[in-house]
Amino acid sequence: MSQPSSKPPTETMRCIESLITVFQRYAGKEGDKCTMTFKEFECFMKTELGPFVENQKDPDVLKKMMRSLDGSGPEGLTDGCLDFKEFLNLIGGLAVSCHSALISGSPHGARR
């Protein structure tokens, strides 16, 4: 991300840069650098989100997640790969789940 000023990047900007960097680290090893194949997705999940994968009882959870995410972009096409928008749907869903768990464990509960 280019910086329009000399100010240091905000925490949010660093998070966005980090998501882009992580996606690019795993995407394209098998071809298209703008998408993740199932093998690349599986590597990402096991490396970056290992505890999540290890705690699943369903051995096909990654295949099911991939199918669910694939085609969730604006065109709705299923191509067997995840583009960056579909990847962000995964990250967003996980962040929402983590946030909900955090709030439900808070002594003050959810605030709206």
C-alpha cells in the first residue's frame, strides 16, 4: 500500500497490508497468483489457522469450507479456487465468530 503522507500506517492499514501479504504468500503456487487452489487453501489453513483445523471433528471440513467460499464473490461462479474477495469472506467470518465468542465471554455481554 502506498503511503500518501509521511505518517506511519495505522493499525487498520497494517492489518490490511498483512491480509494482502498472507494471501499472496499462499496464492499462485500452482498457477494463478490471484487465486488459491484447494491445495494452497489447505496449506494456508494448516499453517496460519492450525488450531482451528486441528479442533475440527469433520475430516472434510476444509473441503466443505472451500466449496462454501468458492463462488461467494460478486459473480457467484464456482471455479475451484478462492480469489481475494472469497478469502476475505473467510477471514471476515472467522473474525465475526471470534468477536462473538469474546463478547459472550465478557462480563458485560454484548453492547449494542
